[in-house]
Amino acid sequence: MKVNNGTAGVRWAAACIMAAVAVAAGGLMLWPGAVSAARNPGQTKPTTHMPAPAHQPDAIAPDPLAALLRSATVLAPRSYGGLTVFPVRASHVANFGPVLAMDEALNRGLLIIEEVGSGSVNEVVANNRSASYVYLMASEMIGGAKQDRTISEDILLRPRSEVKIPVFCVEAHRWSAPESAAPARFRALNTPVPMAVRKSVRLKQDQSAVWNDVSRLQLRLGAASPTGAARSVYESPAVKRDLDPYLSKLRGVPEVAPDVIGVVVANGGAIVAADLFCRPDLFRHLWPGLLRSYATDALGGRDGKMRVSVGDAERFLSRLDDARRTREETPGAGYVERLSGSGVTASALIYKQAVVHLEVFPGAKPLPEPLRRPQMDLNFRRQRLEREAR
């Protein structure tokens, strides 16, 4: 393209005048186009490239929880009796390496969970012998050793690591290991505690309250146990019979879409919990146990009329946006964010910018500090049970 020489001369003169004015004003800031045009009268367009600032502002750190909630979609519910389950799908999943569920690792001998020394009611030691991460979900039960326990905090064990983890006793009237067990090791019970007990474990963080809630549930469902074991609820023939329809009708929830990573759950007309996980495969593995826990809470409850909508479930999760947050360390990998306010109480285990597990309950009371040691002197109970065993 040719440039008209007369036009170029006028532009060159104008550029020189503007440059001179800028210099006369202080010379601190020159118009880049004027300088360029003065040097090259044939140039018809001023440059717009400015030098980068010496110090760029710090990038805003990503928020894994907000990213999860933005990508989540609540689907149409499945229901039976008074239980309504809303599948939740997510557009992206975590990828920080292989992850085994606790029962998988225990059953394959890749994870060893033992009593601490001669036994501590609210603490056990977990040894991950595998090259994979192992996920221990809060409220999952382990059996055997000196008494059944439930995991009190979400824990992600690093590969080939050993840590002490906080637990609660869910078998009040036994404190002795089977004679064949040396050392006193735990086995997988493949299920969380029933929902009523899970709320006590997660929201109260008090051993006496856990025992009391186990006893109340056993009384309500007619599932007594001589040792006060929470697992007796699931082992009761009557409870098994009543749970079967729930398990049959709702077991397929993880399969409604390939990217379902959790659920929002309602009992009657009230939402009772939400559980979202980092990956669909982890949710699928844990779903049968979670479903038993949810359904046990619904036994003998309200009728099956649906009173909770998809919009209700969405609003329940959206309350997390305005909840207050605190951050805590964990014995395993990652950290825990606790949320409270705006009508919800929640906890999220986060690792490598991924939410491993988000659990949400209704209510504004904050989750207590994790229990790292017994909140009471339990030696009297151990001594009494040991005397009775002799």
C-alpha cells in the first residue's frame, strides 16, 4: 500500500509539535505514537504497546470449594418412603493420584488400623502400606480390637504413611480384644454409623453424646446389643427387612449420570444432609453404606409425599457462599475448611485444590474443634469392663 507523501509530511509535522509540547510540559511522559511518527514519517498507525508494570499484582488464589459449587448441578430426585435423594453432578473431577476407600485398603491388607498401645478410646493408629492415597470418611465404622469405633474426621492418608487418627467408640460395653487378635487390629464394617449417630459424631464431638445416641437409636428400632454396638442396628433382622426396599429403589442413584459425585438428602419435608466427593468412582463405592445410613434415619418417619424440590436443594448448597470459614490442619494430607452460618454447618477436606469430601448439615452451630484426645477420664470404664471380662 502506497502512502501519500503530502499527507505523511503533515502527520510528521504534527507529531513533532505534539512531542515538543509534551517535553515542554515536563518531559516525564511522551506519547509513544508521536515519537514513533517522528522517527518514521511513513508510519500511519501509532503503536499501542505500553511497557509492563515493574510489579504485577498477586494472582488471586483459587477457591476449590467455590469451584466445586459452581460446577455442581442438582438433578431430579429419586425417592422412596420419606427419603428423597437429589443426585449432584459436577463438570470436573480431581486428579491427584490413585485413591482407595478405607474398606478396600483394609480388606486387601494395604491398610492396618490398630489400637494405640494398650488402647485409647478416642485415638487409633493407621498405617497405609500402599502406594496410593487412602480416604477415611468421617463416620465410617471399624470393628474388632478392644471396641468398635467410628472415624471422627475426614482423613486422606498419604502413600506409605502412618498417623494417629481421632475416633469415637460406638460399642460402649466392651473393652477387650479377641484372643486371636495380636496385636489388636480393626476390620472394615463397610458402612458409616446410622445418620442419627453420625450427626452426634460430627456436630457434638462428645463421646457421651455418641453413646447416648446409639442407645436411643437401638431402643427406637428394637435393635438392642449386649455390648451396645452401633452395628447391631444394621444386623437386626427387622431393620434389614425394613431397609431392603430403600436399598433396592435407590441403589442406582450414582448411575443416573456418569459424573454424579454426591447427593443432597431430605427426610420428609426437611433436608438433612449433603455429601459431595472429589470423583464419581469414590462416591459410587461409598454410596451403599451412605444409603443405609440415610435410610435408617428415615425408618418410622414421615410419609413419602415429596415436599422438597430441586430448587430447595440448590438453595441449601448455595448457603455455603455466605457461611463463615475457618481452616484447620489434619493428620493426613491437605487441610479442612469448616463453615458455619447462613443456616448450614459444613466441613470440607481439601487437597491439591480439590474438595475430597464436602459434608453439609442444616443449622448454624459451628462444628467443634476435632477431638484429638479424650474429653473425659475413661479409665474407670476400661477397668470395669476388664474386671468383668476376668
